[in-house]
Amino acid sequence: MAPLSPDSELYRLMSQFPRPGAVRWIGLRPAREVAMEEVDAAEAIAGKGLRGDRYASDSGKRGITLIQAEHLPAIAMLAGHDRLAPATLRRNVVVAGIPLIALKDRRFRIGDVLLEGTGECDPCSRMEAALGPGGYNAMRGHGGICARILEGGALRVGDAVAWVGE
């Protein structure tokens, strides 16, 4: 898709958010197939990831993964659960109050950290074991986004999440 003109109506609509979001949960994946570690704060390293996370050495487009808090009940329901702990879904950050998909391909801040949404964070086959049969499909469309860390810093539960404009 070609970039939208800043003068277009669609660009204007896609650039308006009712309010900033907020970080509700942070988790680190120290190694493959190891339980997530819930933390109150993490250090975001530009061009890498979160210190202590297994993806911190090779950021590319997946330096940090984010999921929408409002989607957790939907995923739980679709997978046949009453509720889900955020660690089950293996995303680094749970965000509430702002539509994450609207931050795909855009720059945004969480606290002092500058990020760029690089794409949707599709579920992996591990969701079958984590959520049960059909878990992969339960997460489709609800997996959140991946982002590249452009400017590092501290990331904390409670930090504001906001688009920064072009």
C-alpha cells in the first residue's frame, strides 16, 4: 500500500486517537520454552530489544511484542477459557486503552522509549499447547504487533502509550 498523503481524509482519521493508552503488564522471555518473567519495569535497548529477553540480541522487526489488553478476554473465550494470564501468550507488553493495530507501521512512545510498529505479531504453533486445541486460531487477529526500538530507555507498568506523529 502506498503511503497516505497527510492531506487525505483517511490519513486524518487514522491519526486521531481518543486518548493515550497505558502499559498494564510487562514480561520477559529469558529463553525458548521457559516461563515468562513478569516485571514492573524493563530496559529497552535501541536496535535490540528488552534486556533479559531472548530476542534482545537480534531485534530486526521483533525487538518487542505488544498485545491489546482488551483482546485477552476475547482470546480466552475463543479458546474456551474463563480468563488468561498475560504470560500465557508470550508477548512482552500488554497495553490498554489504545488500538495497537493503529500503531502498525507508525512511530509511538511508551514513556521515554520510541518505537516503530513493524507488523502484526501472528501466533505461533506453541499456542496449541498453551491454549489447547484451536489455540492458534483463537489468537489469529488478536496477536498484537511487533515493534522496533528506535530510542531506548526505561519501560514501566503504567507508562503512557501514544502515537508521536510523523
